[in-house]
Amino acid sequence: MAIFLNNDSKVIVQGMTGSEGMKHTQRMLNSGTNVVGGVNPKKAGQSADFADGVSVPVFGTVADAIAQTGADVSVIFVPAKFTKSAVVEAIEAEIPLAVVITEGVPVKDSAEFYALSAGSKTRLIGPNCPGLISPGQSNAGIIPSDITTAGRIGLVSKSGTLTYQMMYELRDFGISTAVGIGGDPVIGTTHIDCLQAFQDDPDTDAIVMIGEIGGDAEERAAEYVKANVTKPVVGYVAGFTAPEGKTMGHAGAIVSGSSGTAAAKKEALEAAGVKVGKTPSETAALMREIMAGLQRG
């Protein structure tokens, strides 16, 4: 088991024939992902060739790709100015999962396609995210597949690089699914969505949640954990040393007053029973203790 992505997932890549699309499609294929098609209206009917003699057909539209391959996941690698139309096309074609890797998408565009996705049949992940991976099963996005193993820890993170670090540090226990939700102000799938899915997944025993300064997503996630999550949760909030009032890194990481600071988020999480590390390594150590205890129990 895993959340959102598993052995049975059939993946298409919007923008597969571009240089980034080709590079990351090859990486997904290398990690065992069942990539069944690409989408590029200008190259419909052609195919793209990858290592080991793998040839992937290119379709003119997402709807065509779904009709001919049964695809249920689309990974979107298109330039920011074309992202909105690509996401809208995926939602209108009712693909169950759309993973938007592109960074630099205008917030107005994200807000529009997010509004369209709400109440639709499509789960949106991103934009500006590394995607998600269920190790040993499928990998949709740009997450390295060789830094961890399959296991029983669920991971949800706003930060791409911290996702990778946590996967690596917990590699001996392994990951059920790691979801990089992205750090933009407007995103599809949230911490809470992933917490709910991990709580419901019988093959996830404990959860790591990585947030960052800015906004109130982590505080809301803390409230959700307190009310709904019975599995152990460990947290990390990036940005303990960030000066107040300054925009840091991700577009979503804006701090005003005490709201949105790392300290405020840490306090909210700890009040909900979440153990919070001061560094990524300390956070991993807290999770290792929990997993060791679960194995002894």
C-alpha cells in the first residue's frame, strides 16, 4: 500500500518531449514507473525513445492519452506560462492525479486552476513541487529514487531538498510514500490531505511532516493531528533563523509578526502532541526512536 501512487499507477507526462521532460521521464522509467504516454499537440502520433529500447507514444491531448492508455496520473513539465492551460486540460480530462512540477507559476494562474480542481475528479499536487514517490512502486516527478527504501514511514513536505534529506536519513526504516506538496502560496494537496491519507493507510505506521515559515498551514495541520491522527507524527519547520518581516525563499514563506514564525508553528505542533526537531537530522532521530519503539512493541 501507499497513498496516491502505487504499482498500478499509469503515468503520462505533459511536456515529455522537452529537454526537462525527457530527462525526468527517463529517471522515472529507471525507478520502475509505468510511463504509458506523453502529451504534446505538435508531436501527436509520434513516439519518444528512451534507454533500453523503451519507446513511449505521444498523444495530442490528455483526453486521448487517457482513452488509449488508461492513464490515471499526469506529471506536468511545461514552462510556467503554459502551465495553467496544461493543468486545466488535465482537470477537464478528469485525470485522477495531476502533479505540477513547474516553478514560477503566477499565483493568479495557480488560484484559477486550484479553484477548478476543487470539486473536480482530479487531485492536484503542486505547483513548484518535486512530486511524489512510493519507493519500489512508482515515482511521479523529480524525487531521486535511489536514496531510500520502501518502508512504513509517511512523509509530507513543503521543501523539495528537505524531502530528499529526510528520505535519506530514514532509509534504513524506509518510506511508504513521500509527497512534496510545494511551497507556493496556493497549492493543491495540503499537509492535512496527506495526514488524512497516511492515517487511513494500513501500511504507514508513522508520519514525518516538514513545513516552513509563513502562512498558517502548519498550525491548521496541528489542529487536524490533535483531532484526527492517532499515529505518531514528527515535525520540522524550516526557517528558525529567518528574520521577521522578510520574505524567505519560497513564495509562500512570508512572516508577519509572530504569526507564521517557526517558533509559533513549533509551539502549535507540540501542543498537538507532535514531536518537533530543531534540525532535519534531529527530526529524523526523533522518528528513528519512534520506529525502533514500534518494532520492539
